Amino acid sequence: MRCSGAIPQLSLVMGACAGGAAYSPALTDFTFMVDGAASMFITGPEVIADVTGELTSKAELGGASVHAARTGVAAFRAATEQECFEDVRHLLSFLPSHAGEAPPYHPPHDRPDRRCERLLDLVPADPRRPYDVLDVIAEIVDDGELLEVHREWARNIVCAFGRLDGYPVGIVANQPSVLAGVLDVDASTKAARFVRFCDAFGIPLVTLVDVPGFLPGVAQEHAGIIRHGAKLLYAYCAATVPRVQVVLRKAYGGAYIVMDSRAIGADVSLAWPGNEIAVMGAHAATGIAFRRELSQAADPEGRREQLALEYHAELGHPFAAAEDGLVDDVIDPRHTRTALIRTLSAF
């Protein structure tokens, strides 16, 4: 624990890790596990069978796939030991050896002024259409190289390391192709841990926002979405590294605020022309704001659509957020890479 936040701590689990020993890798920053060989649990299958009558195997109870996709204990899962070592080397290439050292610089083959033409096609204008935000990240970072952390767990948010003009950055992004990119209990915890790690080791943060809100439902509320969402809010508020937010499309409600908005201390906030920052979408907002009028309308749905269009025209146009001071600049998506590099170079 004395080394937490002082030096990066990695654990490689390549065999059985049971009982109290399982807490050791869980306390480190990143845990790697190897398929078919690694297992990790507090109580083994035999004891569970004796106490509860449940029958399970080591792999089903705490194998690499379980901890990579379900529990979130494993940040990386590899097919072989050799692949695991390669993943470790890749991760270390982004990290300083200790908190007092600057993150390592790697001369890029990519130009800092490269235009990202593909971004116009990768992100649909319709906010309800999904896309893979990993394609967006790959288009922005140096040479398309990135390393995703917790790739299989809480997939509705992406946490990844990349470089901009040779310097490491930590990227947090909503994933519209999974649960529309909402924030839930696991996504909040995953992103909070990543933000705090980057802050501890001086790695600037870039947050790409396309979020419809927090996942609604009794299960989420009872699972502690308030408590877990607060972890992400606190992590961003406490971070002292350079923080740049980019609003790609929609940014609704409390989830927008939590995704490193200006309100919680982002140093710079940029937005694409299709941005829509609001408490909720136009259709939902008009249903609440004009409830009485709609209840008396001859054609409630038709009137609601008309009101939604008017609402969007007045409050959802590209520069509304800039006019209200929520973002610093509205940029051409093709200039995103250049804008990020120029912004981060000022720190």
C-alpha cells in the first residue's frame, strides 16, 4: 500500500491464486490473467460445495474470462503467457517508472497536423444511431495505436492509453455501441479507477462524451448508482493533470456533468457541431415541459414532435453550448487531433 500512487504496480496471474493471496493482485493497479492457467478466488470450489451445495469449477468460479468480463478484477486477459508478457510491455511503454517522472515520450510517425477525415463518416449525425468509439479514438491518436484497459468489462465505457504527438494520454469515452453509452455502476467504477491512476502518474486526460444519461432502473438504484457515480465525479474533481473534454454528440443530464464537464473543473471543453448539451433529449423534455398542453391537444404525438423540433432549433443548435459558456470552442471534427495536441501543449 505504501507504493500505491508512487510506482505503477502490476500483477500477472498465471496459475492458482486463492484465499487471502487473491487480495494481493486486487490491490495493484493492473492485473493480467492467462486463459486456461489462471484462477483467482477467495473460497475454492470444494469449500463452496461443502458449505452451500453449489457445484462449480475453478474456471467457472474465478477463471480469466470471469474476472475479465464479469468481476472487473482482471484488466487484461491473454491467451498465452507470451501474449501476456507482450501486453505488459505495451502497457509499460505508456507509463513512467514512478510518480515523480514524466510519462515516456515516443517520437511518432504521425503528423501533429493530420486531418481526421474519417471522423465525418465514423460518427452518424443521428444521435440515436450507434457507432464504435474505438474507431474514433484510433483515428485521433498517434499512428492509430491504443491500449484499452478492461476491454471486456463495463463495455459501455472505454478507458484506453494512447499518444498525441508522442506524449501519453489517458482516454475515457462513452461507447454508443454498448447500452447506447450510458453510465451505470460498473462503468462509473471502471472510469473512476482509470482517472485516478492517470492523475497519480501525470498522464493527461482526454474525455470523449456521447452519453444519454445514467442507466435508469430499480436494479441500478439498489446497486448504488449514486455511490458509484460519485466515485467518477470525485476522481475527476480531484485530478490535477491537464483535462480536455470533447463533446461528440449528445451530453444529457448528470451523466454529462460527471464526464469531466467545465462545471467540475475540465481545463478546456471542445465540441463538435452536432453537440447537444441538455438535461435530456428534446422529445423527453417537451413531454415534461408541455404536459398539460399535450394532454389537451387533438393530436398529442404530432404536437409533441412539432414542439421537439422547435425546442431543438432554439436550444440544440451547434453553438448553444458555447453561447452558454459550457464549451470553449466548437471545432470541425476533422481538426480534433490537431485541437487536442495544440490544447495539451499549452500545459
